[in-house]
Amino acid sequence: MTGANGFSVSGYGPQRSSWTRLFARDSLARRLDWPILFSAIALSLIGAALVYSATRNRTELNQGDPYYFLVRHLLNTGIGFALMIGTVWLGHRTLRTAVPILYGISVFLVLLVLTPLGATINGAHAWIVIGGGFSLQPSEFVKITIILGMAMLLAARVDAGDKPYPDHRTVLQSLGLAVVPILIVLLMPDLGSVMVMVIIVLGVLLASGASNRWIFGLIGTGAVGAIAVWQLGILDEYQINRFAAFANPELDPAGVGYNTNQARIAIGSGGLFGTGLGKGSQTTGQFVPEQQTDFVFTVAGEELGFVGAGLILLLLGIVLWRACRIARETTELYGTIVAAGIIAWFAFQSFENVGMTLGIMPVAGLPLPFVSYGGSSMFAVWVAVGLLQSIRVQRPMSA
Amino acid sequence: MTNIPETGRTPRVQIRLVVIQILVLSLLGTLGARLWYLQIREGDAYAKEASGNHVQQVVSPAVRGSILDARGVPIADNETRLVVSASRTDLLKMKDDGKAVLSKLAGVLGLKAKDVIEKVRLCDSKTPQPCWNGSPYQPIPVTDEATPKQALQIRERAEDFPGITAEPQAVRRYAAPGEANTAQVLGYLSPVTDEEITKAKDTDSPYLRSDQVGRSGLERQYDKALRGKAGVTRYEVDKLGRVIGQAKSDKAEPGANVVTSIDSRVQRVAEYELNQAMKDARKELDRNTGENYKADSGAVVVMEAKTGRVVAMASNPSYDPNAWVGGISGKDYTRLTGKDSNYPLLNRAIQGQSAPGSVFKVIPTAAAVNAGYSFDGPYQCSSSYSVGGQVFKNFESKGYGPISLGRALEVSCDTVFYRLSHEEWKRDGGIKPNKNAGDWFYKTAHQFGLGKETGIDLPNEVTGRVPDRQWKQDYWKANKDAWCKYGKKGGTYAQQIAYENCLEGNRLRAGDSVNYAIGQGDTLVTPIQMATIYGAISNGGTLYDPTVGKAIVSPDGKTVQEIKPKSHGKLPMTQQTLSEIDGALEGVATRGTAAWRFGGWPQDEIPMHAKTGTAEVYGKQTTSWFTTYTEDYTVVMTISQGGTGSGASGPAVRKIYNALYGVSEDGAIDKKKALLPEPQKSLPKIEKDGSIDSPKAEAYPPPKDEQASEEGQQPVNGDNPAATVPDPNTGNNRDTRRRTARPKKRRRTLT
């Protein structure tokens, strides 16, 4: 194994700095996954337009500056992009060594949310207010550290060639690693993130080649856990109502069913081509709540129509499709697991987010990757893109 | 690059990765399908729901057009009242939901703050009155009786009263120029019903809950033109109801003005004289019943003979149409429609029908000629005529010997017509008609336009009735059960009649034909039908549809849609017969039954034609009919239970002519005093801005001058008009106050 060579990837280094060399055969640029990159950029820019459309009139939020959210969204995208470059620079293998530190930091941060430093935004006690209008949602980063941590444990002996699959002990260890932050997030409670994390764990275990017993065991535990959560009354009333409203959308259309109803009206009224950006009556009339964040897809549905909303799904599909390819093509199990974790994360979160606006999933406070406004989420998904790129770039490491 | 992994990747992981990939893509596929379902398949439904979500309408009422008389004097127009309204949309933007502003407003208006706040709140199932049950986007009226001073206070300190407006608004007013109230012709407005609101909801001109709709008379007939088009502004609102944009705005278009052929001065004379004639009749003793005449109701029509245009139309009892303005009170409503009200809302000129008596005789005259009898006769005018043992007497049992049909008209000889009608009846086969029965007497009546509406431009005209064979059959069918049940041979008179009707009520009996010949029995006509017929005799035989509306003038005055005279047929007689009848009717006025009423009339200058009628009604006193015409006008008057034609109606009709032509009792013509020696041909002058000139002296007379000028208008009237003005049904103090003093003062101050 030549993992230590991670930095001296061909086409990447100070000795070859010219543009032509950058794009030379086997160069870094050649090996980057451009479809993912372009799709991620396109999604972020579409997101910027949608966020702008949803917030330009909301003086109570944007402090009188119609571009407030647009600028910040673009800024977040830029920071996210830089984080991606940094991630590629460091490489996922380097990050592997840093997993204990990253894990420690993220668990510390989620614990911090439970202290008085934590803040409740939209019913979810999942935030740390930094000040200056900035706030952090540590659970977004926990998703990454869970992926990296579990991948590190599960792939260690397989990549070393000791075993074809992770053994039970390793699986148990990795689960233990994941359960700690998940429990903390559950206590917040940030149920949406917990759901995503559980799916991530499932994806990671699937890709690790762990025994089927673990897979079905986890699904069973998840089901029992969900019933337990329901029965033990850990859920807040608003969360129960969301499920009730999902089960019966006509229930109290002015109350709990309101969001989903209005979201569906917004999307449905878009038709094929939509009303045009900034012209959607549901959007300008602010009939849909949280339209720049969790319900951003309704803006696309109303103002860009089936064509625009479908494009977002298509771009997400490209990211996921390419990510699947990366997972399949990488030579180490570590990379495969990381990619699979990211796929599970993106896929579930996108499905849940879009699904709830379309009325086929219950409402949960989850952002749409790249598109929704929100720094923490944006940073996390771009770091994930960086990890995917890194796996792809460093694939032929033994060459 | 190779797709085959270079590691010893186990197939388990590889298979699971494919499973993940398929799962991921199927999730995205699910989203895509659902998106297609919502946006493409159900898209239209959602789009509709979205527009219902965010569009709110604010309707601003259109100012209703005026109804003007022939000279442009408004007989129905609008007065301006100061309405202070509060906009909920604006109030809710304030921190305390506008409570402070409303309290301040209450202070200015001299109301209690609580009352104002309650008026502005929205109605729902839990909120008791007062509350606003209209659209929350509509300005909510707080008061419509603000003084100019209060309005100015609100307007000048607009910054202290955000969301509050004080604006003049138009409210219907029936001006009654020169005391001509024209009530039944004008009709009235009443609030729109829920059903009408629902029906008009999606049309161009939706109703406001506060809208008024024409229910009768001209207000109803020309409602569409008068109403105009309400302005609709569609606002886009957000989910809190805040206005975020104006989607569409249609300005309110004021209603068109309707110019009528009514001359309010003549109208006033007609109303006054009708009322006077009825009062006089009540002083007369009816020798048949031994009591004074009741004169319970009456009508008079003054019509242009050559066009059918109605110059005046009065019905008595009358009422003040202003009672309807701003919602009629329960007390007023009972007074106007209750059992003891004598139904002043009825326009008896078109809705009152009664047996015409002798004024009908022009019809059997024409019918006889058409049936082949010669006009000159001679026909025996005996004092009575018997049919099957039943004796039909001549009026006052007077005989005139053998006379012509013309003379029979002049002296109103009944027996001549009895005989002719009876002969015709026999010729047609009597009680069992021949196949080719001519039924000339009935056919002619139909040709004269009886038994159907004249087509006047007023709603709910009644048809009258020609009691021909067909009608007999229909009527018998409808009533025979009742008759047969009640009828008893040899019982009381009523029972005997019912018994006979039960047996052969479907047959046209000899007695029926005899009674019919002099406009008795089951014959019914309306005054407007008589006016149309006598007008046709005057104009050479054309039966015009009577019209009140003369032109519809758009609010800007640019479009004038004239309402042209329309004919519905010709009199069924030759010019020869027509001129012979015309001559006979002139004879009535000069030497016949009406001559005593036209003593001293300048017959050479203004040839007068007349026919009197005294119709007998079973169980009631006689109906007075008087039909007259000159070259230009037809005047028909009838008074129920009023006595004889010439006796009760004669003086009033004469006085109307006096006023029209400026004739004094001694026959002198003073053109200056003539109100309308010739029909008003032209429309009133319409200014460039759309306003219509109206003679000043009429429009703004100070009350005292008004009376003085009225005296001048009616020089022949011996009584003091001022003392006789009040009508028992029009003395509504509230309305009088409303339409005189206040609005004028306000208008001056505000604009």
C-alpha cells in the first residue's frame, strides 16, 4: 500500500505548475470528476437564484437588503468550494489519520448545542450561535465524521489485506462510534439529522461488506428505535403533528397541514415552465414557510416549472450517479465506504427534502444539498464533494 | 482508465454498490414522477388554487346614472354624502391594529371608540353585530353622515388618520322637481340579494354587498344602462393579507343617464289634477249606492299622439320613492305593501285594469264597419234592448231614435252597439259558433292591441282581457270546479251566476256579447292601452309602443343612443272609417257627452276629441274613464269608483290640456303660459363634459319661488296649490330633509 504517497499524485505538485501540465494526461485536472463538480456548482448557483427570489421581499429577514441572502449564499458556496479544494489538497487518506481529532471536535460541538450556547431555530435545537449573524449546525459536520470514522475502522483490516470483510468486532466498534453523536443529536432533538445519520450508517455498512445480519439487524433496530422514540415521547408535539399532517394532508389546512398544502400548491401551479423567476405568487406572497431553506424546492417548482425543478433532480442525479461510479471504481474499501456514505447522505437527504415538498414524505427540517440556504450544510456538502474528488483523483495510487 | 477494479474487491461489496445505485436512482425517479404528476397532470388545478390564494378583489361602486325629464331636469339622481371609511389592510399594519387611530377618529366623529372599533371588526360566527360582513379588503364605512367639518379634519390631518378616508359618495335621490314625484314610473332600488351576488360573481360587473338594484319602473327597465360598471381592482396579497402588488385594475364606469319623455312640469300637473279630481269625486254622492264616491285609485297618461312617448304618467295613490333609499324601514314597507296600503307601488296606468265602459265603443264601431255594417246606418237607438227576456238598458234609459254610428259614439248610445254585437253573435252561430265564425267584434279588439301588453318600456305591464270564445273556454276550465261547488239554482244572485257559469260558462252567451259591445262584462283594459288606441286614432292609425325612455346618454355625453318610437301595428280600419270616427269623437267634445267639460275650448285652434266612459263593476261604484286627444297629445284618465267619465275625470283632463297649451277657462290661449304646446322633439343639450343642461329655474327653485312659479304654471287652477300639495303617502319628513337642506350645504363646502 502506498497511501503515504497521497500527496505526490502525478499532475499535482509544484514541479508542474503550467496550465498545460495541469490538463496533461493523467493530470489532476484530467482525473477530477468534472460532471460532479459542474453539477454541484450549477446546483449552488440555481440555489442562489431561488434563495434570492424567496428572500428579496422579506424585509423582516433580509434587513432591507434584497441581496442579503443571495450574497451570503454565494459566499457560502465560495467557502464551500474552497473547503472542497482544501479537502482534495489534503486528500481523503490524510483525513483518515485526522479522523480521531475531527471526531472529537464534532462530538464536542454537538455536545455544545446541548449547553446554553445552543440555540433553537425552527423548532430544532441544533444550532450554536457564533455571533455576528452566524450560526453553526454541528450535526452537518457529524455526518462527515461518522462517514470517515466508520470507514476508517471498517476498512482498516480489509485494505490491509487481512480480511475480505470487516469482522463483527469491527462493525460493533464502528457502530459504537456512530451511536454516540447520533444519540446526542437525538437529544437535541434534531430528528431529521438523526434519520440521515442512520441512513448513512446503513449505507456505510452496506458498502463495507459487513455481514447481512448487521444490515437487517440495523434496519430492525432502526424500526424498533423509531417506535421507541414515538412511544417514549421523545418527539415534540410539532414533530408528531408533521407525521399526522403527512398521513392526512387535509387535516387542519390552516394549521399543521398548512406547510405541505401550500408547498404542493406552489409546485403544482408551476406547470411546465413555471411563472418565471421572481414571479411566483406563492413565493412572493410567502405562502410557503422556510422557502429559502427547507422548502427551497417549492420556489423552483413554482417559478421554474417542471423544466427547472426537473433540472435540479437531474443535476442531483448526476452527482449521485458519478458518486456511485467513484464508489465502484476506487480500489480501496476505505474510499468505497466514504463514497457510499456520501451517496446515502445526499440521496436520502435530497429524497426527504424534495419528497416532503411534493407530499410523499413527512416534513423534516433538512436542507436540499447545495440548493438550500445555510452555511453549515453548504460547507458539509462541498467537503463531501472534495472527498469524492479526492477518492477519484487518488484512485490509481498504485500506478 | 479501466472499469474493472484492480483490487481483490469482493463481489458482495460490488453487488451491494449496484443495489445502492439502483435504489438511489429509483428514489430520484420517484421524485421525478411525482413532480410530473403535480405540475403537469394536476397543474391546472393547483394553479387555480394558487390564484385563489393570493388574489383579492376590491370593488368600487359605479355611480348610478340619472333619470332626466325631457328638458334635462333630473327626476332621479344622486346626492353626495360624506362617508368615512377605514381600511383594515392599513390598520392591521399598525402595532395596535389601528386601535389608537380608531379612537382618535371616534373623537372627531363624536362617537364612542368602542362603537367604531366594533364597526370595523370582521363578522364571524362568534362576533355579534355590529361588525363588517363584507370583504376585509374593502374600505369599511364607519359613518355616512359625517359633516363637512369632520371630513375636513380627517383629510387635513391625513398623517394622524392613516387608513381613514372621508369621501363623498353618491346615494340615490328622487328629486321630485317642482313636486312631480313620478314615483311609480321611476320605480325604486333595493339591495342586491345573495342569489344575485352569486350569479354575478364571475362576471365583469360583480355586485357589492351594498349594491342596489332597480326593482321596478325605469330603475328596473334601464337598470343595466344606469348601473354602469363597478371598478374592480385585483390585488395580490401575501399570506397575511398584506397587499404586495396590484394585479389588474378596471376603473369604475359611471352609469349612463336616461333621458325620458316625461316633462316634469306636465307630470306635476297630471299628478296634482288626478289627486284633485279624486278628492272632488269623494265629495260627490253616488246615487246608486247612496254614499259618496270612494275614488280609491286612479291613473292618468299624457302621451304624444304621434310617437307614443309618454309625457306624464301618474298613478294614485302614490308614495315617496325616497323611502327606499338607504334601505326601507319595516314600517314604511308595510305602509307601501300591506293589506291596508291600497298598493301605492302599483303603477295603475299600466298595471291597473278595469272594464273600459263606453270609451271602448270605438272598437265595436270599427268592428261593425269591418263586419260589413255601414257607418251611417241608421241604427235604432232605443232606450233598451232585450235578449232572451233579459233587458239591457241604455245609459240613463235615453233613446235617440235612428242614428249613425258616429252619432251613437257622440251620445254614447249603448243599444246601437248591443244590437250590432248581438246580431253578429247570432250570425256567428250563437252559443254554438259556426266553423267560419267571423267574431269580428273580438278580432277587432285584438287588432286594436287589447288583451296584450302595449310594449311600454316599463316592467310588469298587464295585458287586460278580451273576453272572446277562447278566453271563455280557458276561464271556465280554470274555474268550473269552484263555480259548480258554489253555484245553486235559485240561490242568491252570486250563487245563481255561479250556477249558470258552471253549466255553460265555457260558452259565449248572447248576454256576454251584448255586455261586451259597450266594454262591460269581462272586458278589461289598462289606461296605457286606451292611450295607445286613442293616440292611433289621432295620428292616422299607427299603434305605437308607448315609451318613457327617450335616449340613453353615456356618462361622457359622447354616445347618445336614442330610443326611437316603435309601432306594433295599425288600427284595423280604413282611413274613411278612421276619419268618420275622428269626426264623431270631435263631436263628443263639442256636442256629445264631453261637451259640457270643454265649454269655451278653442276648438278651431286646438281641435279636441274625446270619449267618456262610465263602467259598471259588480259590487263597486262606477269607474270613470275619459279618453281624449288633440293633434299632438292623448290624455287618458280613469278613476276607480269615481263616478261618470266626464263628471269625475273631465275637469282634470281639461286642466291638463289648459296647462299644456296655455288655455284659460274662457278659451284664450296664452303661449307664454303653455308648458308644452308642441311635443319636445329635441333631446336636452349635452355639454362636452357629458353633463346635461337642465333649465335652471326648475332645478334650483327656492321653496317659495317654486310654489309661486307653480301657480303661474297652473293659471286655470282655482285652488291654492300650496295648500293642496301634500299627498297622504308622500309626507315623509325624514326624506324631505335628506334631499333638500343637507346635501347642498355639504357639496359646497367640500369641493
